[in-house]
Amino acid sequence: MKNKRQLNALILGIAMSSLVLFGCEQKANQIDYTMQSIDKNESTSTNTQPLETAGGLGIDYAEIYGEKEVEDAMKGVIDQPFKDFTLEDSNGRDVSLKDFVGKRIVIEFASTICPYCIEVQDTIEQFAKNNPDAVLLQVYDRESKDTVLEHLSTIEETPGVIPLIGKGDYAISDVYGAIYTPTFYYIDTEGIVRLMTIGAEGLENYQSHFDQVKSLDNK
């Protein structure tokens, strides 16, 4: 399975650098592979303010990602209660975000044609194995159901990782302001969206983001 996944990434003709964070911007029928000049070994959510005075984690998304569009997309999402949605899993069962209230949730907006989503899949699976207290929802809402199901057939099921399938209309992505794939949202046990990160990162970074959000539960 993993060899097939790696082959798919190779066919796409995009090699992912080990040092730089990437994200795919998808709008309409075009895809733009956009490089963000952020060191993959450096946490994208570094905060110099005390957590208790920073309004959650107090992240300046425009400064980090260099785009006002990203900052604008975050308004009404970060440090706000999550926006519920219901999508089908790979077995056709309805799954709602509210089903996981009280748990720590990570939402990944992904795409079958994004090489960085494919590249980071193994890392995401390992993150889920390392954090059994987390629920990771992978939202595929940019392509048809058949396309997503074909893609998911190449991925081994991992406990704690739940792929969800939309209608190819970007409906949930638009609600959350997820411009790029992969984009991650970290939700605390109170149902508050605390953090957003864009692009493929290393396992240590994902763990650091998750631990930051966990620390807010103890405030």
C-alpha cells in the first residue's frame, strides 16, 4: 500500500523538499503548488505571548504565512466554537463533528491530487498512533466521491484517522476558510478551534501543535 502511495506521489511529478513547508492552493479547476518559506523543523505556531493573555494561542497568521487572505479566512474560526458538519465516511456512514465533543480533534483538509497530502500521510498515521486521545478527521470535499474512494483504497486504515467525503463543492473548506491542502485545525475538549497550520510538516511539529492545544485544557 505504501509503495503504491509513493508511486502516486512520484507520478504527480512534484518532489517535496525535506526543509520547506508546502501547501497546494486549489480553486475551481486549477491547482497551484505554492511554496511557503517556512523551515519544516521550526514550529509554525511559535507564540511569544503568555497563553493566558494571548486570546488562545494568539497566532499571527498573516505574519506566518505572508498572506492577508489566510488571516481573513481565519476570522470567525480561530478561538471560536467549531462549526459543525456531517459527511460520509468511506463506508457510507454519516459522521458529524459534534459526535466527538469532549475529545481533542484535529481536522485535516486534504485532496487526492495534492502531493503534500500524500507525502505526509505516513506522518499523520504515526501521529494518530502516538496520540490515542486524539481524533483526526480527514476532510476530502474538493473532488467526487468516486475519486476519493479510489484514493482511500490505497491507504491502510489507521485507528483514530477517519476520512470523510464531501460532494466536491468545497462546502466545508469554505466554511473553515481552508484555502490550501493540507490545512489542519486543532480543536480542544471544549469544542474551541485553537490553532490552524498549513502544509506538510514533520511529526515533531504536529506533536508540538497538539501539545500546545492540550495545554489550554489545563488553564
